[in-house]
Amino acid sequence: DFQFIHSLPGEKYLIKGNHDYWWNSRAKMDAYLEANGLTSLHILHNSAVQAEGMALCGTRGWLFEKGEAHDQKILAREAARLQMSIDAARDMQGERVVFLHYPPVYADETSEEIVAVLKKNGIRRCYYGHIHSTGCAYALNGNYEGIEFRLISSDFLRFSPIKIQQIVDF
């Protein structure tokens, strides 16, 4: 799979999902990619990278379970990681664009902690995955509180990658 993705044109930035149990750490993934000559693949994990006039920020995020104490702890940690990622883009040029695995808004649920970080930092675009199959009908592809959200899971895109482009007004 990595060889196929590497063969596609352009630089690709990967973010960890909930089924990526084989991915132990960013350092190990970076070493694996380098050892296998996968030079167009890069890990975006609680960090930021300058790419094509934008500052790409990313972390996993978390689901918004109703009242589970362990989920609230993880959600607070993921909101902090998102802030760390956005902070890492502080000196980068262009729009800060956020990528998450989990959707911050889905159906009638909202991860207020994640949305608050996005709003506080003036983020205007957020791309996310995680949602598949019939669940895609409930995914937000549009504006919520001034932020444009887009589902980019593989099956939703019919396994055809999209290019995220710089907005000219930045």
C-alpha cells in the first residue's frame, strides 16, 4: 500500500487512524519510510509541516462519547495535541489547515473541545476521515461556526485522492 501511495504524484502526508495498531511511534514510522525509500510519504502527527504555501497541522482527535470519564481524558489530551500542532505552525507561511482522523462534527454530535481549539486559532479549513460506508451520509461537508469541514476518507472519495490547495487570499 505504501509503495502504491508513494507512486502517486506529489508529496503525501499521513495521519494515524484508529485501526493503525502497527504504527507504534512517529520515529519508527519515519525510519521505516526512509529505509524503504518512500521519500514522498511523510508523517503528520501532533505536528505541522510547510507544504505548497500552507501550514498543514494534524493529530488524531477523538470521538465525543457521552459522559465517559476515560473519553473526556483522551479528548482533553487530543485537544492539547491539536493546539501543539497548530503552535508548531506559528512561524510557517500561509493558511494553517488542520487534518484530523476523527470528525469534530458528526450528525448531531460535536466535539466542543476540538472545535474550540480550531476557532481560537482562526482555523478556516479542517479535513477528517474515520467515517465510512453509510455513515458518510451523516458527515459534515460544509461550514460549521465559520470552519469549512470536509470528509476525505478513502471510500467516500472512491479511493481517488484529492489535492488540498492553497486559498489565494492568504
